[in-house]
Amino acid sequence: MILKKKQLPKQSLKPLSGNRYSLTIRLLPLIGAVFLSGCSGSQHGDLESYVADVKSRQKSKIPELPQVKTYPPFSYSAFDVRDPFMPLLDEETFASDTKEDSGLKPKTDRKPEPLESFPLDTLTFVGHLEKQGTRWGLVAAPDKSIYKVQVGGYMGKNFGKIIKITETKILLREIISDGSDGWLDREASLALS
């Protein structure tokens, strides 16, 4: 099946008739003159006077740059003192220094307690309970839970063992690394808040 193009009727463009054509030709320059006369006004008179005022001003002189002061050079003469970028001890001296093992080590063969997963400074001592001579401390943790602890329990990230619970604070003994494969113990406490 072959489609045929449908032809549109041709529109005839008639030139302007004599009177209308000559009237349009005569009015065109007049219309152009009216448009151009609107642009030729002195509406920028204040701007032109400002530019003329700026151009008429006397030009100022730019001051010269100040002279650069010369300083005497500094000569470093401390070659006989220790270099601040070298370690204080020789590595050989440090390695040969036999440190006595104190035997202090954290107990890692026990099950960690829930409060050992929080840093000590995020825990809060909020109260205590006492029954038949046994005292428990109540500690609030960042997970918004209150935990019951007693002497011998652990809390904090540094293997803190509870050694005493009073009415106003919990005393702990923490075991921390000394930085050279050894351990140190230090006391810490949580005050009642």
C-alpha cells in the first residue's frame, strides 16, 4: 500500500495595495524617529557631571614603598649540645636495660562483665544498697541501664577491679600498660552524683 502525500492549498500572498503600501513606507521613518528620540534625552546628566568632576580632580601621588630593614644573619653555634630530634636514650642501652617483671598482669581468662565495655569516665555512681552486711553499688551506664556491682567485680576499659564500695564512692584498682610490654596499677574512683 502506497501512501500519497496530501497537498495543502497554496495561499496567495498579495502585495499591499497601492495606498496601504505607500502609507506604510511613509510612516516607517516617522516611527523610527520617535523611537530614537526617546533614547536621546539627558536622563544621565548626573552621571555625566560626576564623571566630569572625577576627571577634573588633581591626581594624587602614590607614596613610595618603605625601605626594607636588613637584619644581621644568625649563626647557630650549639653544635656541642644534644640534637633535639634524636631520642634521649640509645636503643642499645634501652634494650640492654633489663626491667624486672612485677608479675602484674590483667586476668584475661575470665568472662568480661557488662560494665567493662564502657570507659570509666562514662559511668556514674548513683547509689548503693546494703543487705545483711553486703553492700552493692548502683552504676548508671551510657546505655541508660542501672547495673548492680559489688567488691571483686570489674568495670571500665582498663581492667578496673572494685576494691571498696562506700556510701559516697566506689574505689577501683586499674591495670594499665606502661608502654613497654609491662603493666602498672593505679587507683581510680567513681564519686556519688
